[in-house]
Amino acid sequence: MKKDINFHKAEGVYVVAVKEWDKEFLAQDWNIYVVNNSEKILETVLVVSRGSSTDKKTSTLRFNLKNLQPQEFKKIEFITEEVLSFTNEYLLTYFSEDKLFERSFVFEPFSISEENMVTLPVLDTEGILAK
């Protein structure tokens, strides 16, 4: 039972959106990454993504990113322009030092935009930090 599991709050870990050039489609696209800005190895990193608006929902997607080294990042997914108006949620779960960590990250509707970009940890670029 989930209520019997002792989850710890993930700290030093972020979900971010970065606008990047896609060589295949010759366009600027938003990509979602998980960033490990801690000094710990994250093991068995699992991410669940889903989006919703008042009348629509996206599919729920699950990603196994395996392990994430300290100061490392990995791409989760490409996010289409059509869902930037949705609330997009990413549930991150991983093990570190024999403990289970979990945290939910949310991009509010229209928060993924060039006007909201800040300098991101580890990636050495600008993008959007999920709350």
C-alpha cells in the first residue's frame, strides 16, 4: 500500500523546459529534462507525465531514465505547442542512499514561454523551472 511507504521529498532535483533547435524538423521545440543538481546518484529514476485543461487531458506517459549521476541531466520528452496551454505535471520518483524519494513538478498553463526563461542549474542554458 502506498500509505505504508515512507517517501522523502526530492531536493536538488528539477524538471525544466528548454527550447532547442530540432535538426530533423528544422524548428525550435520545447523539451523537458530532469536535472540532478545534487551530489547524490539518483537510482531507478521514474517519471510520470500528464497534462490537463478544463475539458481535455493528455495520455499518461511513463519514463524509466535509469540512473542519474550528480550534476547530470536527461531528456524526458518533447512537449508540443498544443499542450502548452494545459497544466503539465511530472511526478518524479527515485532511490538514493537506500531511500525512496518523490516529488511532483508542475508547469502551469502558458508558463512555458520565452518570457519566463531563467538560467537553469547544470544545463548552462536558459529555460523554465517547473514548480
